[in-house]
Amino acid sequence: AYAATTTATFGGANLKPLATGTTCLTVKSVGTSAGSMAMYVSSLVDSAPPLGAQIKVTITAAPTASEVVANCTGFPAAGVTNVATNVALTALPVTYAAGVPFAVATGTILAAYKVTWTFATTGTNAGDNLLQGKTVTAGFTWELQ
């Protein structure tokens, strides 16, 4: 098994309910064995009250022949695997076994990940106001087995 971590920024500062954004990144495997790669949350630091439950993410992955840039130019249209659909950041898988596997061949392989996030409203002004100034940070791991 092989595990590595990388960083990418999804979101930004001074967000408000109903804000949304999309970021892409490319994961590179240079293994000598084929396998399955899964993405999962390896660390989560959330505020109180928790902001992470209000950050809903949709994540897709696809094999790609070249790097996909952060604005998602070049994200593949074919071979897309759905990793998560409108799932709270706090509800994403936290282990390889709970993740959605993505087949990876032998050699140097690139996999593009597209992450679309939405800051969901709590449903009330009072609930949304409690989230002012709160933060959430998640670390992701891509593991190949």
C-alpha cells in the first residue's frame, strides 16, 4: 500500500451561506503495481458550532492524460467516477475502506479530482449568524492499495 498527502484550497475567506465554488486537482501515481486509489479525510478541524456540517461537497474523479488545472480546464468528460454527491464535509469517508475506489494502472497515472462545494444555509437567520467567523479545515489522503 502507498499513501501520500497533498494540499489544495477549497473555499476562501469571508464566505456566506449559499456561496459555492469548484476546484480541481490532479493526483499522480508512479507505482509499479496496479491497484485501487481512494480519497478520504485524514484530518478535520472544525469550530463550535460546527461549520463542517454546512459545507456540502460533490466530488468526481477521472483518469486524465495531463494535469488538470485548479479552474478545471481539461477535466475529462469520460470515465468519471462519482466519489461523493452533496455530502457534508464532516460525513466524508475517514478511511481507505470507507472511500470510493478508483482503478489505477501500473506506471505513471494521473487522476483528476473535481470538488464542488456549497456553504448550505442552516435554514434560519439565527443559525446562519452563529456560523459567522467560524472555520473548518480538512486534510485529505489519496491511498493506493
